[in-house]
Amino acid sequence: MLLHIENDKIISTNDIIGIFDLSKLNENKENRNFTFKFSDENKKKRTVIIVNEKGKIKEYFSDFSISTLEKRINKNYMFESIN
């Protein structure tokens, strides 16, 4: 299934490794070391979604909260893959 995470961004739920609240990630020093590489624009987003797409780890950023994304996943606010 595909999950709509931003205006023009849709990702496969099978590829999701984790969804994290960016404000919580910045609360401790070790996590700040992870987030420092994000652009200033992305640091203003609410969540980062870590995915494994074809063996490559990627980060996607969303203005949606974790709870909104969770509801979309649990209530099937997703699109079926078109194969």
C-alpha cells in the first residue's frame, strides 16, 4: 500500500523503517548528531519518515504529525499500488 505523506509525496508502507517526531529527536545530544545534517527547511517539518527503498536508506519529511500518519495507515487512507 502507498501512504500520502506530503503534497506530492507518496511512499510504500512496506518500505517504512520508522516515523519520528523531529521535535523529540532534537531533545538529546545523540539524536541532534543525526538531525544536524538535515536542511533548515526540513528541520521545520513535524516528522521524518525513514524508508528503505531498493536497498537505499532515505529520509522523507512531512508536515503531518505522527498521529495523523498513523491514522492514515490504520484507517487505510492509502492508495493501492499500481503495478
